[in-house]
Amino acid sequence: MIAFLMEIVLKQKDEQTNFYPAWLNDLILEINKPENLSAFPSDIVKKFPYSHQYILRQFKRFTGKTLVSYLNTVKLAKAAECLVTHQRSVLDVSLMLGFSSESYFNHLFKKTYGVSPTKYIETFSPK
């Protein structure tokens, strides 16, 4: 799933330059590392030699998504996987992935998948 999301982002190219800078590819790889799934965006961008604002602007310019939006997409894909395959509680998954609250996690999950995490578990868990 993460590879699929990364492929989508990497296919979106800037019309003027027609390529991604190497640091952006490195940033996307960094975001997708399991140990960074619960990290704040500010913690991830600190690893790069550019200002926080510059990274945010360039990320949006090249990918069409904000860094937070992309990070949430990656986290929610992992959440969906964990809820079904690892049979963890919704609270455990939301905390594991660094969401500020279970209600915020539920809101984002439902907005993304069209159902609550609980309903998602009921629908997609192996019987």
C-alpha cells in the first residue's frame, strides 16, 4: 500500500521542471519509514537542510498535496492494515500512529474510507 501511494506521488510531476529534486524523493522515503509513522512533520523535516517553510511549499508544488495531508494518507493506510490484520483496538492504532486523539483519528478515517474504523473492522476482518 505504501509503495502504491509513493508511486502516485512520484508520478505527479511539476509541469515546468518535469522532475523531483533528490531531497524530495528522500523525504517521501523518510515519511514512509515505519519508525516515522508516529512522528510530527516538523520532526521529519528537521533531517533536511532546508527551512521548514521551504520544504512545505516545495512539497505542495511538486506533489499537489500538503505534507500533513500526505503524512495522514500514509498513516491511515497503515491504520487500515493494522485494524484488520493485527486486530488492534481503534485507540491503540490511533495512539501508535501519533494521532492527537481517538476522535480526530475516527474523523479522518471516516472521511478517507467512508466508514468508521469500527465498521471497517467489522467489514474487512477475516471471519
